[in-house]
Amino acid sequence: MGQSSVGLEKLGQELVTLKDQVQLSKYVALATASVDPSQPATSLMHVRLQENLANVQSFARYLWSRTANYALSRKRRLEFDAEQAALPPGDMSVSLSIADATRDAFLEFNEKYPHRSSEVGEVLAYCIAIEHLGAAQLAAKMSLKTNNNMPVHGLDGIHATVDGGWLVIYFLESKLSKTANGGAADFAESVADFTSNKKQYRREYSIVRDLGNLDTLDEESRQVALRYFDVMASPDDVPKRERYVGVVLYSDDKLFKGLSPVNNQQQPGFHEKELAATYKQELEHHQKAAMKHLTDHGADPNKCLVYFVVVPDADEVRELFYGAMGYTPTKVLP
């Protein structure tokens, strides 16, 4: 085994240690996904049901429960661990500090950028990257975006995993939208803007190298990781793939209102199966819409993955998400 292969294997092991645990599938179901070679890779997901009703409140609260891991750097989280370990058994006061730090990050972001609406989508994208792509978060972008020296227009997330002899880097973009088509158009525009902006491209790699979660690895592992995240490295020396992941959280109230009336003869999961069967029929439409927008913007569909997540009202999910922390955000989706 060559030195490069050994280094990549070690990096893969270290990325596993950085990967958080999520259980998104309890709240969001995968209805169907496209099959290669059709492009872009497209998945249709929907909020789970409580009998015949969309369980958006549990979904929003679950996303809020993941925000500390999403928003706080690994270094800061380890500091909280050390503070907790120093306390007497049963003393949970550190948990209040964690909650406050997380809430402050989101409130500061919302108040500084009231017309940005995708922060709940960012947490959703984080969960999808971990659960469906097996990729660890490389940088806590939310905490960086509240820094006055960081541009708000940066990517929503950067994740990575080692797969099949490649380091696969996922650039995440989340969109909240009234429609699937509108969200796909917004994602395509973001991909095109990012891929054509070499300065921003280099900045994102610098964030991983200088401000990301790699600094919590031991020095040997960190040096291996830094070599693989060197944007100027030779492609032959560092086998890596870059993929662009779009998570579109969008509204379709008619889909949920079109379910059969409730009766006592229905088996558990009846309405969720009915919803999934209807929703699956939208796969070709959604995939073609994503393809059209990506092609129109000059982006490469072969390097894109699109996750459509349907709820009755995307803005309601955002409001419930902030409501879980006792805050009422500015309504931004008309």
C-alpha cells in the first residue's frame, strides 16, 4: 500500500471520529431516489406523518436539537465537555451554557440578515450530509457567519468522507422555497456563482484548513488532513472529488391535503405510504427541473446531488424551529 493510500485511509478514520450522530429518518422519510446514470442525482423526501397529518412540529424541534452540534465548532464543544467533566455528578449547568451559545449564534445571524431564510435548511442539510452521505462536518459555518470578518454569502456547509479511494468533499447549499422549481433554480444559481468565483472557492478551503474542525485532531492526523485540503495540491497526489449538494425545503400543501379521509380500518402507516406513492410520481419532473436550471447556469449536473424535502408550509417549519428557542423570526417567504 502506497504512502498516499495509507494517508487517505488514516484520514478516513479521522473523519469518522468527527462525524456526529443524527436520526433524521425518524422525522423525514425518503420516498424515492433517481438511479444512475440519470443526472443530477435526485432524492425526494417528505416530513413524516402522525396518522394523516404532517408532523412538522416534531421535525422542527428535532432540527433545533441538532443545532449545538451544527453551529458550534468541535473545539468549542470539546471545551464544554471538559467543563462538564469538572462538575460534580448530576450538575447539568453546562447544558445551559451550550443552549445559550447555540441560541446566540442563530439569533445573531437572524438579526444581522433578516432576509435570509435558509438557516433551518442549513441544519437540515447538515443532517442529510451525515445520514445519507456519511460525511463529517469540516467547519461550523453558522458560528463563522456571525463573525464580522466572514462573508455571509459563503457555503452553508462543507462535509467530507473517504469513499472508494477518493476524498469526497461535499459543498452544501440549502434553499427554502414556495416551490420545488423555485428552490432548484436558486440552487443552480448558487452552484454557478460558487464554481465561477475562484476567490470564494479558495476561501472555503482556507476555512477548512485554518478555522475548521481539523484542529481537534492529533498533530500527525491534522498534517495528513491539511495536505488533502490543500487547494493547490496536485490532483494525482491528492485524489479528491468535489460534489455540490442542494437541499430544497419547499411547500406543497395540496400534496398533504390530498390524502384519503381517516377511517378505523386503516393500518398503521397507511397515509404515509399513500403520500409516498403519490410523491414518487414527481421524481422525473423534479429531476428535469433541476437539470434545466443547472444546465442553463452552466453548472455540471454530474457533480450535483439534489434533495427535495416537501412539507405543507416551509415557512411554518422555520417559525416552529425558532419557536423551539422562544423566538419569533421575521417572516420571509411570501
